[in-house]
Amino acid sequence: MNVDVVIVGGGPTGLMLACELRLAGVRPVVLERLPEPTGLSKALGLGGRAVEILDHRGLLERFRAEQSAAEMTRFVHFGGIPLALGGDHARVSRRFLSIHQARIEALLEERARELTTEIRRGHELIALDQEGEGATVTVRGPDGDYPLRARFVVGCDGGRSAVRKLAGIGFPGLPPSRLLRLADVTLAEGATEDGHLVLSGGRRVRFGLGGIALVPLGAGVFRVVTSEPYPPDFDRDAPMTLDELQASVRAALGEDLPVREVRWLSRFTDASRQADTYRAGRVLLVGDAAHIHLPAGGPGLTTGLQDAVNLGWKLAAEVHGWAPPGLLDTYHAERHPEGKRVIMHTRAQGALMMRDERVAALRELVAELLKHEQSLRYVVEMLDAADVRYEMPAEPGEQHPLLGRWAPDISVMTQKGETRVAQLMHGARGVLLDLTGGAALGGVAAPWGDRVDVVSARCAAQPRPAEALLIRPDGYVAWAAAAGEPEASAHRRLRRALAAWFGAACGSSAAA
């Protein structure tokens, strides 16, 4: 094999996967067809579970230091309906980084290079063949075509994924019904005032109303987004022009925007599709290559980063030879339903945004429902991916509330001092967090010591969330011990969970 893994696509998702693989001792090569980053940003921020993922890898402070100079307040909404985030929900706003996608990509590339990842820019995948114990890709680079052999190939190459097409993976879903135009522009002096767009005759339209969205990006730059029914026989590959944008603005406002300078013009749609499978033999799909949808609330990047972190350690286990049977297939089993759920709620939001009197009645009803605490919590957790719960192998009656959930970021005291669960995850390894005060659980896990770190600690929080937790490298709880559980039962279940997620033990002591 030339390399362990070929990652096609050098955007944030591909770079995050590369970082995960390098932390696990795997040699990936990242192929990116663009010779240089575009510097353009579809996403303007990162929120929810994605921020916690950065914290788990020790990257959060680096990203916080690079936040946009323009103070962006996170507008949390569902289909354009503002969500009142008071009390317990205020933490959602804190889990948001005002950082543009171009900077996210740059910081992840910086981290990938720190981890000695090989990134080949200006190299494009043109052919893919699977055979035996690996796959061969044909790459078109600056010096011509060449073959590259790898154990696995991962498509992180966007909604028009070449990897997905070459692997013959279906991509069913709904075609576009709306065409959205996006532009980053500077406006004439006096065109905006106190959160309003000032039009001719002194008419004022609040940002986000009147048929267009207007988002201040700082330094006098605004993002403009318009929406209209998808035209028949529309050529999406034709370059977008300012005239096209202004025609869309006129349809909404009755006049042009006073644009002084154009930074970027682009289009997107509400098309929603999902790959039939996230794995076909030696080929896997991550991020937009696996799922596309209306970017309502910006879940695409967050979902892609979760895909990458879920896949990374499992792929590394396969490469290193310790993966238990079926481990790699759990990537599809866990992430495909989550991608489907994102498509569901973004379709629902797209419907609520339609400018139709019948939809207005539905929007009014949903807005009323979202004033109730239980409904609001349900939607907020869904948007933040805080409601994700993976199915874990468990014995009958084993229903610990943390099983399959994101590990709580509690503060604990170890022999080295006070730390948090997020800090224990920086190495992208499994962690057995033992809060019992004894050594027995560490003895049970010792045969998996090359894959799982045992951390004995004290927890000041009362009641403790569990007596002990086995946390997978992606941050989800694979086993939890409840207070009062018989030791023999806890040990038996722990061995079962260790074998299910971290393979066969090293040595015979695991059976003790």
C-alpha cells in the first residue's frame, strides 16, 4: 500500500478526518483539486456539538482566538421563527463561534500539518477501483496522472462527490424547489441604519424581513441572501452576476440594492439528498458527499464534523487490525439516521419559510408551540445535535441514562490536578473514567491499555452522573456503572463493552 487512507476533499470535514487519523497513528493523504483555498465562506459560524468536538481535541481556544472581529450574536431560529433562549437554554448561545468557514478550514489545515498530514493541492480524483484488500485511485496532478493505492478511500468532496459517483452509491432525495442567491457586498454609505436597510423615499426594512436576508459581516461588508421558486431549465453552472442578484432583490423589495463593491456571488438550493449507504466496501462518505440539504441554521458543517469524528477512530482500528467485527459498519448505522434527521428538520424549516398565506398559519401555530418549555427544549437540542443517542450493545434491563449519549463535561480531580472530561479526550483515545475510588475497574480494563486510558478521579458534583464511564474516542458513552450495582455485574458489562468497541483484549487476564 502507498498509504493507509486517501481522503478526497480538503475542506473542513476532510481535514478534521485527517487530524483524527493522524492522532490514531494512521497515514492519510488528502487530495484537494483546488490549488489554493478560495478564502470564501458559506458558513459564518460553528455551533452546538461541533464546538464541543473542538474542545475534545484541544482546539477550542485556538478557534476562539480567531473569531470574527464583528461581534455576531447567534440568531437561533427554526424556519425563521426566533427561539427565546433564556434560562437553561442560554448555554446554546455560548456554544457558538463567530468564525467564518475560510478560517475554520485554515485552522484545521494548520492542525493537520502540525500532525504531519500530507496534503496535495491541485490533485483531482479521476478514477477509482476497489479490489482485494484495498482500492486504487487515479489522480490528476500538476505533473500528470498517477495511481495511488490505499486501504480505504473516503469521499469528503461535497454534494457533487466524485467518490460517491465512482463508487456507484445512490443519492436519492428531492430536487430543488427554491433557488437562493448569496452575495457578500459593501453597500453605499447610509444604506443601513440601526439594523434596517434604508430604501428610496426613506422606507426602512429590518434585516431578515422583506424577502431578503441581510447579515453584517464586519468592515462594512454584508451578506445578502434572496430566495425565489426554482426556475425551470435553470443553468446552475453559469456564472452568477450582479445583475442576476439585483433582479432577485427587485422582485422582493421593488428596487436594487445600493451595491458599491461585490466580494462574492454564489447560489444554493433547497435540494435534499442522502447517500443510500455511507460505506461501499473500501469506500466511505463523509459530510456533504453523504448528505445535502437546505442550510437552515447551518447544520451542514456541524454534521460533517460529527461524521468525521465518528469515522476516524473506527477507520484507524481497521487499519491497525484491532477492530472488532462490524465496527466500521457502525459508522453508517449511527450517522445515516442522524443525516436523515437533519434533512427532515431542514425540509420542515424550508416549508415554514415559504411566503404563502396557508404556510403563514402553520408558522403561527409552530411559533405558539415553541413558547412552551418542552417543545422549545426539544427543538433546541435537535438543532444543536444534543439529542443524539447511539444504540449501544447492552444487557436486558441495562438502561443507564448516559448510555449512547455525549459524555457530560464534568470537572474531576486526578493525581495530576483538576481537569474536565473534554481535556481527557484530547488524545482521541478511549477513556475509562473511574470515580469509585478503587482500582478494580482499572484492572478490568488493563488488557485494553493500548487503546483505552484509565483515569481514576474524584468528582465534586453531587449526585455523580455515574460511578464510572467508558467513553469512546468520539465522546459518546459506551458503558456506565450505576451506584449500588454489584461489582461482578459492573465488571462483566465493562468487559463486554470493551470487547464490543475496542476489540480483543491483549493477554489472558481479561477473563479474570
